[in-house]
Amino acid sequence: MKRNSFVYIFKMTQLIFMAFISMTLFLRTEMHKKTVTDGGIYLGALFFTTIVIMFNGFSELALSIIKLPVFYKQRDLLFFPPWAYSLPTWILKIPVTLAEVAVWALMTYYVIGFDSDAGRFFKQYLLLVCLNQTASALFRFIGSLGRNIIVANTFGSFALLAVMVLGGFILSREDIQSWWIWGYWMSPMMYGQNAIAVNEFLGKSWRHVPANATEPLGVSVMKSRGIFPQAYWYWIGVAASVGYVFLFNFLFTVALTYLNPFSKNQAILSEETVAERNAIKIGGSVELSSRKKSFRENGNEVRGSLSSRSMSARVGGITNGAEQNRKRGMVLPFEPFSITFDDIRYAVDMPQEMKDQGIPEDRLELLKGVSGAFRPGVLTALMGISGAGKTTLMDVLAGRKTGGYIDGTITISGYPKRQETFARIAGYCEQTDIHSPHVTVYESLQYSAWLRLPPEVDTATRKMFIEEVMALVELNPLREALVGLPGVNGLSTEQRKRLTIAVELVANPSIIFMDEPTSGLDARAAAIVMRTVRNTVDTGRTVVCTIHQPSIDIFDAFDELFLLKRGGEEIYVGPLGRHSSHLIEYFEGINGVSKIKDGYNPATWMLDVTSAQQEAALGVNFVELYKNSELYRRNKALIKEVAIPAPGSKDIYYPTKYSQSFFTQCMACLWKQHMSYWRNPPYTAVRLLFTIFIALMFGAIFWGLGSKRRRRQDLFNSMGSMYSAVLFIGAGNVMTVQPVVSIERTVFYRERAAGMYSALPYAFGQVMIEIPYVFLQTLIYGVIVYGMIQFEWTVIKFFWYLFFMFFTLLYFTFYGMMGVAVTPNHNIAAIVSSCFLLIWNLFSGFIIPRTRIPVWWRWYYYICPISWTLYGLIASQYGDIKDKMDTDETVEDFIRSYFDFKHEFLGYVAIIIVGFTVLFGFIFAFSIRAFNFQKR
């Protein structure tokens, strides 16, 4: 909780912000206590207070789910009983609740103009504390029940909806159908709403009896909305809230005790792995090499004292058969390129912490004049201790840095490097293995090849090349496997590494950078990946790998070494030699360096003898020794030689920045999004099921109310059905789309850096794929609800209903996507989005109509999308009804006088709703293009 302080600080800030808006919107100078209509506005203020206090507990849902994996592990290891976990969670929330409710009550109570009796202020405070605790306990329970953020968010929204709709404000108690009245009596919000209303409207400022009335104004207000007017209902409300706190915390403990995670983290097993396991069980041999080189993992071969030569034999197949492999992956020809770099320097702005320690420089230099040459068919290891600048150098050479200052010369086969053309001939395998989770291995390669191979490559050749690459990287057994999320499902770490390499290879690059391809892998998996890397080099490509403390056999697979020391300076650049003989000879030739022991890993020995401690103990400077060596002079000569263009060669030139046309990029992005959405039922299917449930529930709760128009309350009930549907289905779309877009955005960063497409085709695909799903969602909801609520069955009214619902759900979805695009991650996006949803809720026109909003806040009503949706829905259904009401005014007149909704303005409302949809879609596209939250 202490380390989640940001969440609580943000929530408190959000609460203060919402309290400020509420107190200036319901300002006491604008709030009168003369009529039942005035009382309805006060009731709206009390309803919003209740919503804010209950909604503030929603964050408990996400916080609970984040902690569940660790809890399940500790519970299964018998660290503690579940009640020992749930009890502190509850107790620690109490002080937070006391502080949050105090801030809200102190800021709003007297400014809004609630009853000025101090006793009623403290009674409201006590009730709100109980309600906040109830909501927190409810959402903790739902989190433990859902166990998955999408499922729990859906059920959480469903619970909040049921509690709100049956709370007595959106739908009056007298109008609730007999088969739903049990829901009214079970709703925690009903007790809270009833108690807070009784506390207010039985106060002395509401005791006067208006003209032509027989009872106090406060009692009339409560009766008009179906609220129990007896004083004892306050204490019933408090008691019920306390009871719910205990009930939900008890159910939270029960769920923690008996429920388990949905699934274990499992990777897909390839045929190769299954065969290997079977072989191990029967004592057979394991084939690691594509060249049919077998070995046995017996005790003699894996013992620690093995010499480097015998250890290398363990994966001897990695380096053998080079000539055979030059024929693989060559369906498409490629031009080999070398890359040279001379005196490369990279610096960043000096961190403030270091400036505070007295360092006067403005820049911190991470690379200090490094030089080298990487050539075709040569596998180079880029090594050094943590902080030496391995990945930094690779990012600089690959053009992946998003900030900092770069100096020096980089040439590609003798011509100056230009990033826009370099991206077309280079591949970059990131350490994190980022891929779209809901496409198959084959589709990932198909997509990469489609966008990165030249347009003149026909479909048949492209497919043939993909097959060659899959054979080269040994992915054929996994071709139909879904990629999945790292550490959750889908491919194992080693399989993902091979897919990362294959995704770059299908672009037919001449130069490939690989960032720690073996990190996080066991010896066997690392050997498989290195065999893939070796196969790639043997096709004649230039390959550079950063590597961190490799085993003997993996180190032996490299041809050359580029060794950096901490601070970004090279101390050895040259060939390794057979079993690292050249490397060992160089360092053993330095006076004072200890000889390598038989069987010791040369990579580990090299890092040990070049450490800062050894350097200080020997009194030498390895950078100076290297720069004064024959090896350094040879390297400088090699750089000069390779940096001269070959006779008859030309600089790299492409007529366009991207391989494919803008239209092809759009179609490819749309195709991938289609495959991803189709295979993501936790998002698409759950959203549609949620819509069906809400539609059926709303249809049953508001059964037949659409045709009732006799009383004002009938129209309030109809508007309540529209308001709650728009708010909850819309908010559901916002919250569920954000994790999906957040994952895809991470993939987008990698694919855009690889030069696959520009930002607009990606945004086009992401926006367009939502339209059919939202249309289906609208159709399901619209047909069910329209029929069950029994609105007027005319073609034009039904069309308007579907039109406004479709574009409303669409702008909510685009708003959720926009929230992700303008924030660093979906957690912050969810917090920011929920804040604006609360404000939209307040200015929707349901809690307080536009005619009663103070002039200084009316501008926000006009830029609030929900207010226009409700305008469109109400005006299209009731704006032209001439029937008389019990107040002797027509429905049309009441809609005009109370809400200021005009039927003849519908066309403009439709344009405004479409405008919001286009605006949010455009901001999403622009933000994706303009903002890059991936800092390198």
C-alpha cells in the first residue's frame, strides 16, 4: 500500500477536483428550496455524492488482482491463512476512507447548501464512510472472484450498474417491476441513497409547507421520487451499509480460500521438445543440431570441470556445416553489407542526482570514441559487464535511440548511413521479444514479410521464402501455435526468441542486430537459439549479438569479439580464434594477468581479469593497452579498408520510405487486427456477452416504461434507462479496450522502428476493426432494449435510437484508445479516463439539467459528449409527442422547458455526435504518431 502511494495520492487529487466542480456546479446561491423541482436538483447532488464515494472504491478491484498471483503462491506454500491476508487489507483501507470522505464532506457540504445543522453534517459523514467501505469490500470481492482484469472489470461494471440502477434514483421505487423488487432491497446504494436523502430532507430548511400543499417540502420531494420519508431510515441505511462491509469482506476471504488462478502459465511444447523428453525418459540421445549431431547429457559431459574443447563439442553442430547453410534461406537474393563505425560517442543530459553530487558537466558520456567493423558471414559478440554500453552501442548503430547526442562516423559498405534506407536492409531482434499475442507463428512471419519485402516480390515467392525461413529457424512444428503473452501463455521464452529472429529474417535483411538472444534461457534452449543464429550467419549475413556471460559452447560459436569496459570504451576488438585461443593469447600476454585454468570458461575469465578491481590491482589501463597494441592498428586499417566503397558499387537507394504503398500498409494492419480480435474472446466475446446481459437486465427492469408518459417521473425513468446504459456500456468499452490497445502499441513501436509502416495505417487498422464489433454490440443492445422497454415502434425513431447508440459506443471506444495513446501505459490511461467519465456523468444533463447549470459551467455541458447523446435519444423519442401529462402540459413542452431539448435540432445533434467520434479517432491517430513513450 505504501508503494502504491501514487494511486491514493491521485485518487485524493481526483476527489478534490471533483469536489471543486460539484461545489461550484451546485453552488448554494444558485440552489433554491422552494419547489419539488428544486428538491430534485438537491437529490441529484446527493446522488452524485453517493456515486463518487462508491466509485472511488473501484480502484480496489485492479489493486486486488495485481496482488493475487503472489498471494496464491504464498497461500499454496502455507505462508498464512487467507483471513490473515484479507483482514489487514480491510483495516488498512479504513484510515484512507476516513481521510477521503472528510475531504469531500468538508469541501461540499456547506458550499452546496445542504441543511446547516452540524449534527446532520456528521451523520452524512458517517454514512459516506460506511458506503465507501462497502464499495471497497464489494470490489475486492469481485476482484478475487474474477481473478482476471478483463473478467473482473466486466463483472465490476455489472455490479456497479445493478447497484446504481436499482438504487432508487435512476428508477423510482414505485416503478420497479415486481420481479425486480428483490434487487432494490438488496442494493447497497438504495440504503445509502435513502439514508442520505432522509438526513437532508428532514432538516429544518425543508420543513416549510409550500402553498397548496399539506406536508413539508422535504417529505414531498422524497415521496415524488419514491424515497421512504421516515427518520429511522437513516439508521437502517447505516446498519445495512455496515452489514454489507462485513458480508463482502467475509466473501472476499471465502473466495481467497477456495478459488485458484484460472490457469497455470504454460508454454506450447513443440514436437521436438516432446520427442526429446521421451528420449530422456528411455535413456536415449537428444538431437540438438539441424546437422544431425547428437550427444548425450550424461554425468561426464555436464560436470563443471569439463575443458572448453570438450564442452564445445556439446553443441558442435552450431558451427559445423556452414557451406550447407549458405544454401538455406536464399530463395530471395540479398546484397551483403558491412557496417563500420569510427570514433562513436554517445551522451545524455547529466541526471539531476549526479549534478546534486557536485559533478559540473552538462552531459554524461556513455560511449567514448569506440570504433569497429562488422562484416558479412562473421558472427560478432558484443560483450562487457553491466553498464559497459553494449545495448547502447547497438541502439546507436541501429538508429533506435530516441534521445541523447551522437557523434562519429557510421558507414554501410563505404557509404554514409542514412536511417530511412538503413531500416530497409537491417533487422533488430529486441531482448524483450515483442509480438502480437493473438496471431499464429506463421501469420506473424506472413505479416512481417508482406510489409517489409519489396512490392515486386510476388505472393508465391513470398510464401516460399517464409517456408525457407521457418525451416532455417526450425519453427515448422510451431507454425499454427498462437504467440501468446510472455510468461502467461503461448510460446516459451526460447520459442519466442526464435520467432523474433524469424520475423526479422523474413524481411531479408543484410545486417541483423540481436540484443541478448540467450538471456533467460537454460543451456539447451540457448543452444537451440544459437544454432538458429549460426544458421543465419552462414547464409552470408552480417550478425552482431550482445551477450552476457555466455557458456563455453555458446561463446565458441562466435567468430569475433567486441569487448567494452564500464564507461563505454573498447578493450578488445578482434577474432576469438579456435576455442578462444586469440583472445586468451592477447590477455595472457599482458604482464600480471593470471593464466586461464583448464576447463574454465574463457568468457568468464576474460570478464574477471578485465574488471575494475583487477585493473586497479595490476596498475594497468586496458583501454590504453589496447590502443597501443598491434590489434588496434590492424582494426583501424580494417575500418579504413571496409569504409571505402567497392569499385562499381552504389549507395543504397529506395524511391519510397516504406516497402509497401500506404494502401497496402492499411490493408495489412487491418488484416492483423482482424486476426487478433477474432482470436481474443476475453475481449470481443466478453464485451458482447456483457452487452446482452445488460440489455436483458435493462429490458426487464425498465419493462414497458417507454410507452408511459403521464407523469414527469415516467420521463425521468426513460431518461434514466438511457443515461445508465450509455454510461455503463460506454465506460465498459473504454476500460476493456485499453489493455488491448496498450499491448498492440508496444508491438507498434517495434514495427514502426523496423520501417514496416507509418503511424496512420496502424491507427486506421485499430480504428476500423472496432466498427463492426461496435455495430454488432449496438444491434444486440438496441433490438433487445427497444422492444422490451416498448419505445414507439416507428422506423425513424428506431433508426435514431440505433444511430445515437452506435456512434456513442464508438466514441467511447475511440476515447479509450485515445486515453492509451496520450499516456505511458493503460493503468494511467484507466485512471485519467475514469476521472473524465465522472465529469461527463455529472454534466450529462440527467443529474442536473442544462437549464439549472450555472452560467459559468454551461460551456462544459456543450463539450460533454454524453449530454449530446442524451439530447439525441430523448428528443428523438419524446421531442414530438403532443400527449398531455398530469401537470397539464404536453410531453414536448416539458422536454423543452425542463431539459431544453428540441426535436427540430436532431440533425445538428447527429452531426455533433459523429464529430466527437471522428475527433477522438483523429486524436488517437495523431497521438500514436506524435508521442513515443518508449524511451531508449
